[in-house]
Amino acid sequence: MFRVTVKGGTLPQSEIDAYVFYTKKKYGTVLPDDLEIILEVDGDYVNISYNPPIRFHTYRATDYLVNDMTKLNDSKRAEHEAKVKHAVM
């Protein structure tokens, strides 16, 4: 399971939970088990970083941008598979 590390100060659990929710919303609800979310308190600001850095793919399928193909229904997935793939230079 992923872990959360707070550096440079302390944060209430409710705020930590809000940053975890933000991460899940931004990168997908299933986070890698080896992920460490690093919350660095800097005065009134909190910097969020990840170890290892999060890398994710986005798929453009039928005018939807998603980072996880499981979010699409079967017909949208089939439509995505039928599309011609072009190399990116």
C-alpha cells in the first residue's frame, strides 16, 4: 500500500487525507503499492511530490481524456482498439 511522509512540520490527518484524495483524483483511484506521497510543509504551503515520480498514460478515446481505460465502457474500449494508432515523434 502507498505511504505518506510529512516533512518540515505536522499536518492534521484530515489535511493528509485531502492530499491523498487529490492524488487519487488526479492520477487514478488505484495508486501503486510502492508509491510514497511526500508532503513538505513550507510555511502556509504544502509541496506534494511522489517517489517514485508518477508516470501515467492518457488515452484519447472518442473525445474523452482518461488515464485509465477501465473507466470506459465496453463499446468505448472497443472503439479505442479499432482506431488507427499513429507514432509520436
